Amino acid sequence: MAIDAEMEKPPKDRGRMLLVVVAVALVLSASAIGYVLYDNSLAHKASTPAVVEMNDGVVLDYTGRFSDGRVFDTSILEVAEDDVLYPKSLTFTMRDNTSYQPFNMVAGLYGEEGGTIKGFALGVIGLSAGDTKIIDVAPEDAYAVNPEQLETVPLEEHVVGTETMDDDEFSGLFKVDPVVMDHAPHYKWGWDVIVTEIDFGIVTFKHSPTVGEVVYPFGDPHDDDPMGWACVVESFDPEINDGAGEVVVRHEVSEDDVYAFLGETFEGEEFVISSFDSENETFEIHKSRPDVGYNAEIAGRALFFEVTIISVTKKT
């Protein structure tokens, strides 16, 4: 009877048992996967480089270029030494090799407070160690122009044919003492002048150029270290201006020469051609002031810095 009673129990539902086992396995698998994902997310979070924020310390390498690709500054010695792959700007100057080191800065600080320009200081924000980026710096966020260093020059320049100055100034400019009827090359233009009178220490001399003569008042581009451009004497009339005379000289300058030539005045001031106005037939020279670190080639221009972030120190 016992056996018969046992025989009368309903059979076990094997399909249902299988479903239970599968469900348990899925729960365990999901838990395991969730743990792995969580663990990996923690590891990823821990290894993600810090993002540069305001006032963070940043160490980086940089190469500064103009829009034509010429390099005006870099922190990398190999770039500074290679003029083939990295053509240089007009005023690029090699520094001592030991000065080519990664640049240390504080993100977001510029001017007297930060020691760099606004566009550069703000341009590193959002980057991380290992990132490389080209930072476009607009002229207004780069180096400001000093209007006192700008001078507009007419393409066709009219030069008064007679000058007077005291004898000490004459000796300083011409590098010779004045003697009546002596000839000397003009201190700026280079053509001959003749001393006509010396009266109570005041020297009078007249210009004596040759029409068609080519002079190089701002440096000779044919020298080993080319500077300046040609100027052509277009006319010379010694009688006009009540006998003072006039020389008309034309500067051989065009739109293509903007930021393509260096020049140097007779006072020793270095400059670049910074603009050309074909309508008014003038061009602009922009003088540098090395004594205060003012570089006319850089001031007022868009700049492009390729930077590679080396390390980031979070602000405390």
C-alpha cells in the first residue's frame, strides 16, 4: 500500500526545475558582470588624466607659428635647430641650448599676473596630460600693438634737397668732420651730398643724387644677411622750393613684402613692413623695441601654438 501511495504522487515537473536553475544562473552571472563593470569603471576613473582647469599648474612643450607656418618661438631644441622642417620667421633668434625646456605656467592667468598672453593661458583649459592641440590665438588675445612704434611711409617720398644741422650732429651722422665743398654719402639715403656752408657751427649741405640711382636706406637685400629693399631716384630738381631743391624717391615695396622683409633705420631701429595700402600708395613700418621685449613682427597678429601637455598639477 505504501508503494501504491507513492506511485500515486504526481510526477516532478523537470521543465520547471530547469527554468529555476537557469534563472539562478542568470542572476549570478548578472551580479558577476555588474561587479566587473563597476570594478573596471573604478580603475578607469583612477587612470583618467586630470583635465586642466583654472589656476592649475601646467607643464607643456610648445611651438608658435604664424599663419604661413613659419616658427617664431618654441620650447623644443630640435625644432629650433631644424630650419628645413620648421622654417623660421624674420625675427626668430636661437637662444642658448639650455633654455629650450618645457614651459611652466598657471592655466587661465595672463599678463603681468600670469606671464603669458590671454589666448595661450585660456587655450590650455580642458586639455589633459598627453594631449596635443593647436591653440588659435586671435590678435586681440595675443600681443598688443604699441601705436608709437608705427610709421606710415609714402611709396613716393619727397625729400627736401637742402639740410642744415650743427657740426657735432653732422660729424655723428656722417662719421666725418664737415669741410666746405667736400662730398660725403648721405647718412640715410646713401647718395652724395656736398657741404656748401659752415657758419657759426651750423652746417649746410645739398643733396646730389643721380636720377635712376638705386639706393638701400634700410639695408641691402643682396648682403649675406638680407634686409631692406631698393629705392629708386625718380627725379631731382635742385631749383624748386626756393632753391632748396627736391628729390623724389620711390620705394620698391608691394603687398607681397608685408612681413617678408626686415629693415633697419639709420638710428639702428629694426622694423618690419606690417601693412600695404595700394589705394593711398603707402606702407607701414612697425618698429621693434628689444630693450623692453617688444617684437614688431609678432604684435597685432594671429598666432598658432602647437602645445603638448606634459603634466598637470591640480590647484590646492
